[in-house]
Amino acid sequence: MSKVISIASQKGGTGKTSTSIALAAGLARQGKRILLIDIDSQANASKVLLPHYQDSVRRDDTLYRTIIERQPLPIHHTTVPGLDIVPSHILLSDTDVVLTTAIDHREARLREQLEKARLDYDYVFIDCPPALGWLSINAFTASDEIIVVISPGYFELESTIQIGKTIKEVQDNFNPALKMRGFLFTMADQTVNSRTSLKLLRQAYADFVLPTVIPRNVDLKDASMEKQDIFGYAPHSTAAAAYRRLIQEVFP
């Protein structure tokens, strides 16, 4: 059975979606069967990996039908061989309102349907929203492990406290087997802010900070603009090299 890994961050703009795409596409390019579930209502991973997303993907072709209507996962092939995706939809932004009044396993709607699909894959990645609501709780409840993406900055470091509390609540109430795989530091550069942030993160979470650091690199944004993963767009870039090291580190 595949391992399910949530890629999470409480704040936007940390490189969370770029990391989700890079890990999924990188492993697929190594011959693994990969499923990426886009549970972020911004649907950025979906727009990158499904070039015709805006024109041809309807609401009922997305994760909306699973989370809101409790239907099977709508799985689509992507432009990367071996990589499938369950796309997101903007209407998933209403999930917290809908599930707040639900009484029937509102935390496990993703897990219920994923159990039927995960046998077909080596790894499943979940690109979580940059907020700690019912979508993130569904992702954490369905996952075996979590990688938390952190970029430089005081408020970014402060967010680790809240996301840690949410992970603990999910472990206590919904998924006791859930494990913290590690903090991934992204958007690193030579500024004092970046060096200090990484130092403080390692001091606070010495056993959980992943050794690989992802550098700030314009190729990641350019790849998204061109609707490609970093390995297809700029395979020799510093970002691609860093994500290859991360894959070797986390998935030896």
C-alpha cells in the first residue's frame, strides 16, 4: 500500500505547492506511480499539471465531489508520465462552512475514498491549503506523514506553533498513526533574515528539520508559468538539484 504524505504550511507563499509538484513529478520521473491530491482551493497544482484545467475541468471533475458529496476520487492523468492528480476547485473554499454543521465523519471524507485508490500507487502526496481548517484536517487524517514547508521570516516561524497544535489534535482524535516527517526550509538565500530563520528553526526543532534546504530560485516560478514541473522546465537549475537531494533524503 502506498505511503500518503501531506505537504503543509499555515502561510501562503512558502513554496508548498512547488514542493508538492516537485516531489510528485520527481518520483514519477524515477518510475514510481504517484498520485497528487490538490486539496488547496486555489488549485495551483491542478493548473500547472493539467494545462487545460481552466477550459475543461468542471466542478464535478474535482475533489469537490469527494469532500462535499462523498463521491469517489476523480483521478486525471497529467503531462508527466506516471503522475496522476485529483484536481481542486475554488468552491472547496466553502468547506469549513459546509463541514462545520456536518455530523458524519467530516474529518475522514478524503480518507474514506483514498483507501480505495491508494493500492494503485507507490506514493500519494496531498497539497494542503495554507490554512488549518477542515480541508487540512481531512488531509492529515488521511496521511501517514506530514512535511511542513517553512520559508524565512518571523511570522513564518511563529506559524509552526499553531500547525504543531493542529497535528497533535489530529493525532489525538482522528489519526494516532500520523507522523511528523520534518520541516522543509524553502526560499533560502544569503540574507540575514534567511540565515537567522534557519538557525532558529534548527534550534527549536533540531530533530525534525530536514537537512536539504531549497534555495530561492526564479526557475520555480517560471516553471509554473509554463505549466511544467521543475525537472521538465529547468532540470539543471539549483532548485531541481535541491529537490533531487530532498527526494534521495526522504525517499531513499
